[in-house]
Amino acid sequence: MRRSALAFLVLALAGCAVGPDYLRPDAAVSDAYKEATGWKVAEPQDESNRGNWWEIFGDPQLSALIESIDISNQNVRLAEAQFRQAQALAAQSRAALFPTLDANASITRSRSPTGLVGGTTAGRIINNRSVGLSSSWELDLWGGLRRALESSAAGAQASAADLAAARLSAQAELASDYFQLRVLDAQKQLLDDTATAFDKSLELTRNRYAAGVAAKVDVVQAETQLKSTQAQAIDTGVQRAQLEHAIAILIGKPPSEFSLAPAPLAVTMPRVPLGLPSELLERRPDVAAAERRAAAANARIGVARAAYFPSLTLSGNTGFRSAAATDLFAASSRFWSIGPVLAQSIFDAGLRRAQTEQAIAAYDATVAEYRQAVLAGFQEVEDNLAALRILEEEAEVQEDAVRAARESVLLTTNQYKAGIVSYINVVTVQTTQLNNERTAVGILGRRLVAAVTLVKALGGGWSTAEIGADNR
């Protein structure tokens, strides 16, 4: 009966764990996105493969570049190594729940001094051989070890979310750089085409000057316009080269070993699936990481509070010890010991109280970080929804401006040929057309970057299910 009662007591104590049980901190979540009014709802098939979110842009070269990030991007590889480190720490915490078993073997040769009074081994050389096993097991009576495991497991989940965030950030940055580079390609092509047209205008003006129907100033203005446009075309190469270098770094290559040939900007604006605002907490890896860190900090409160209670360790040793090798494994050489050790700190000058208060403050800090991450996430979504909505309206108006500018160039050129207006009028409307067409291309690029940033703000195709968040 005594043994049964003791076993029941040990099991009962082993089932408790001091410290607060974790509940996800509440965070401000709205029912709908403010800027989503009039948003184009995605088709059902748009939700079918959210993992490779970049495929919604329909650019094979972009897809090939992004898919190489996991292999070559050093920031992603750093996050992956940190994730493996966090997993190993969780495994260490799990190992602390189980007994340890150590084996040892030793042989020593010693001589005692002859000057000792009453010594029976004075001046003798003694050999001592020993083999044995030792075991130790700290019973988790108050749940401190289990809280430590809970903390490290949540930390590993946070690290897994950090890895996903690093991967998503690199993917979004690459996509943004890629689209900006393609916008520069489009603007370079536009400037080259315009320069060709201006060259023809210059030839026309020179012919009119030679015929005496145009002034020398018209020729100078035409030359100035042509050279200015050519200079602008050359200038696009600076930013393009820098974006190309940035893409090379993102895919883990030296800039000298990577290049992207110019290509037209043949991308259509995708329909980005929004989902509900409440789903943002499950879809953004940075938010999930912040929430998991709050769970880890909460568990560390239990670890600190468990230090107030006594620790109970069971230990045992057994083996053989003998001076003669032939008698080492004889029954008379066997030794063993077993017994519990109960330890309790009596005075620590407020150390445990301070450690507990530190753990509570650390938890409060992680809760604030989590709530701030949620707010920042909603801000990013709203910002890019607004950007896409406004830029779409701007693009429609800008297309009208481009059409009007092209018509104005046609009419003014005809008036100049007829001698009704001076060449300065032609220069003015041609410059206006070029500026408007460059603006239209720039708006398309900004819309594409905003779409990429919106996908990133929504978490890409990620979900907390990937870190086992449903098994908390």
C-alpha cells in the first residue's frame, strides 16, 4: 500500500506543470479590408496553387529565377540553418525528460607516501581497475522540464516561420527587381523607337532647311531633341545594371556571372486572392513567428516558477572494482548504489523572484511585438490595396493622355509641314508624347510591384499548418 501510494503521488506530481497555460494573445482584427471595396474577386482556380504565387504573373523566366532562391540565396540558407539549430535545441529539451545512462571504465596506478603515520599502504604501489554503469533521472515534478520543452518547441516553430518569411521576402524582392528591370527595358525600347522617329524628323527638317522653307533654329532644335532622347536611353542602363546585380545576389551568383537579356514587358495584371482579414494571422509567416515567440516566452514563465520548488533526482551506480585484473568481474568485486536526492534552494537573495519577473516582462514584450506585427501586416495589405486601386484608375487616365498626345503629335507635325506652326510646337508635343508614354510604362511597373508586395503582405502561399501550429 505504501509503495502504491508513493507511485500514485509521483505520477500525480509528474502530471502538473506550474506557470500559466498559453493562450494566443488577442489582436485587433477587422471584419473586412477597408481598401478592398470594389476589389476584383479572384477566380476559383486562382486559389488552387497558392504555393507558387509568382506563377499568377505568367512569366516563365521570373518563375525560373524565383525557384532557384531556395538553392542559392544565402539569407534563406542562413534561416534554414537557424531553423535546424532551433530543432536541435528542442531535441535537447526533450532529452532532459528521460534518464541518462553512462558507462565508464578506468585503471589507475598509485603510490602512497611513506611518511604517513598509521598508513597500511605506505610506500606501496597499488593498481585499481573499475568498470561500471551510472544512471540519473530528474523527475519533472513541477513541469519545469516540460515547460522548457514547450518553449523550445515553440521557438523551433518560430524559426520555421522565420525561414518561410526569409524565403518569401527574397522571392518578393526578386520579383519586384525583375519587373522594375523589365520596365526599364520597355522604356529603353520606347526611347530607342522615339529616337529613330526624331532622327527622321531631323532629316526632314534638314531637307526643309536646305530648301529654304525652315530656319536654322529648327535644325538645332531637332538635333537637341534627338541627342537628349538618346542620352535618356543610355541613362536607363545605370539602374538596369544595378537591378541585374541585385537579382544576381538574390539567386546566389556573383554579378559578373549573371545577365538578363532585354525583353519586352509582356505581363498582365493578376487577380490576387485576398481571403478574410482573420486569415492573415495564419498566412503571414512573420506574424506566426511573433505569435510562436509569445508562446515560447509564456512557457519560460513556468520554467522560472518551477525553480521555487524542490528538485528530485534518482541516481544509481553499479559495476566492478578490483586491484587485480583476474578478480575484476568476480562477485566480490561488485559494487552498487541507488537512491534519491531531494534539493531545495533556501536562500538566493531574490534571484528566483527576479528571474520570474524577467520571464513575465519578456512575455509581455513578445505579446506587444505580436500585436504590432498584426497591425503592420494589415497596414501593408491596406497600403497595397489602395496603391493598386489608385494606380488602376491612374493607368486608365494615362492611357487617354497617351492617345491624346499621339494625336497631338500627328496634327502638329502636319501643321508644321504646311508651314502653319514653328518647329518648337512639334518639339513640345513630341516631348509631351514621350513623357506620357514613359509615365504609362512606369505606372504599369508600379502596379506590378504593388501586386507583388500585396502577395507578400498576404503571406504568399504560406500557412501556419506548415509548422504544425494546429498541434499546439
